[in-house]
Amino acid sequence: MRGKLLFLGGLAAGFVLGARAGREKYEELKATALKIKESPTVQEAAGVVQEQATRLYSEGKTKVTDRLANSRFAETDIGQRLLHTSQSPALDRDMATTGAPGTSTPSAGTSF
């Protein structure tokens, strides 16, 4: 019985000490990641990648639309509706807020 109590006491002490050390390491990693994220070099690279993504999206959309317009799909009712309407509201929203489709900006309360 005494051995079990000592074992449980050791487990509890290890858990508390490990949790404290883990939290400190987490905070350290979080601060480092935030510093990297806010780095001007990283921000510049993110801007370049976003511009390329927007360009590739536009080029891809044009190619797909052109190919669909020249196919038998364009003769169907669904094809007519898809080819003669603008982007979906969700795509319009994404393009307006981020400049790229399918991406969204994180909220101010988001952390690592």
C-alpha cells in the first residue's frame, strides 16, 4: 500500500513539474513564432506568394472557362448558367478580403 502511495505521489509531482516546464516551453515557442511571423522578410514573402496565387487563380479560371465554353458542356442548361454568371458570392468575398480564393484572414484573437 505504501509503495502505491509513493508511486502516485511521484506521478502527481512529475505531472505538476512537467506541466509547468511544458507551459514555459510553449510560451517560448509562441513568442518565437510571433517574432518570425511579424518579420518584414516573412511579410514580404507572404505578399509575393499571395500575388502569385491570385495570378495563377485568374489564369486557371480563364483557361477552364475557355475550355468549357468550347465543349458540349456549354450547350447544357447548367453550362449556360455557369459560363454566363459571375463568381460565386463566397469567391467574391474571399477575393475582396485576401486577394486569393479560398483563403481567409485570421481574426485578431487568433494565436498560435
